[in-house]
Amino acid sequence: MKLRKSRIIPKGKIEIIPMIDVMFFLLATFMLASLSMQNLDSLQVDLPEGQAEKLSAEKPVTLTLTKDSKIYINQTIVTLDTLATTLKPLLADSKQKLIVSADNEAPQGVVVQAMLRARSAGAQHFLIAVKHK
């Protein structure tokens, strides 16, 4: 005669489907968080090094000069002749700050001329963008 065990102990199973769902959720969360940390409105230039304090949260106008002497206002390409007329409506507020983001290898004459044209358009406060050491 064969005796049966009175209690059968079930073996545990590892369900992998909920773990995959959690991993995809974490992946999507980290991807969205990292994208929100990037400044996607700027152009890539090689900034000179220096020490400066961080900007406040307000949205300033950016004047970008590349090493091949191209001039951008925010994301719009302009020339020295059209810089003042393009910049004037953006500087309606007298306290509006203009960030000058010039490449380290940009010709100094073009940078100075662009800043002089911006001054004639009404820019009073210039901030020079540098990368921190």
C-alpha cells in the first residue's frame, strides 16, 4: 500500500512579464528625464572657458556666432546687415538680456561687429557664454 503525502508544497514560479513591463517603464522614464535636461534650442559651438554665474529661468535672446562666421539669432540665421532689424522686435523690453555665444575660433572682428549691430538694435545687457572648467 502506497501512502500519499498529506500536503503538496507548490513550487514558486518567477513571472517575467511584469518585470519586463517595469523595466520598459523605467527606461522610458529615464529617457524622457534626460531629454528634458538638455537645452535643445542652442547650436553647438566650442565656447571659451571661464567662470560665470548661472542664468535665471527667464528666456533670453541668444546671438550665436560660429567659427565659419555664420550669425544666428536664437535658431534663425542672419547676416550683419539684417541683424539689427531681426533683433529689434525681440528686444522690446529694455531689461531683455542678449547672450553672446561665440565659438572660440570665431573671427574677433565679426563678433565685435555683431555686438555693435545688436547695440544699435537696442541691446543694453550682454552676457558672454562660457563653458565651466
